[in-house]
Amino acid sequence: QVQLAESGGGLVQAGGSLRLSCAASGNIGSMDRFAWYRQAPGKARELVAYITCSGFTSHEESAKGRFSISRNADKNTIWLQMNSLKPEDTAVYYCNAFTYARQRDYWGQGTQVTVSS
């Protein structure tokens, strides 16, 4: 069992920055990957970035060069630093944890990010 809770969303002007935080609790030691997803109105949920247990990170094309995922050593906090925000970044952002052993995803409730022009 893993619990995830996002925070840090809000309203920001285009070009601004936000840092989202995900507080993870429970059996986080068994998680192989943590990720941030987002879902805009009328669109499917999409992967933004992920970080593996080894520290490898990957960012989707829309986020490359602007967003950065990171975590603390205990893996109980996962951040998404978002810079140079654009209106198209507006979405609900979700924290995600995945275990290959169980082939199971865990999700937070989401935090709203709104970027105005």
C-alpha cells in the first residue's frame, strides 16, 4: 500500500514557475518508479516525467528543457519543478508510483495547475 498526496499547484502567469510536491507514504521502498502525470480538460492523462529507483529520469517532449523531476533520498518526497510555464501546461497534475513486481500503479488525488496568458 502506498499513499500519495500532491501539493504546490496554483495559478501562475505564462513564463512563471511552480514546484509541485508529492508526499509518499506506506510501502514506498517497493516502488520502482515515481512519476508525474497530467490531465487537461477533454484530454487523456499523459506522462510528464518519471524517476526510477536508480535515479534515472525521463521527461516527455512537452516538458523537456522546462520541467525537472527529482526526489529525496528516502523517496518520500517527489518534486516536479516547472519553469517557463505555458498556457498549454494547464492541467491537473498527478503523482504516480509503480512497482514492476506487483505491476501496480498508485495515484494521488491531483493538484490543479493553471497557467494564464
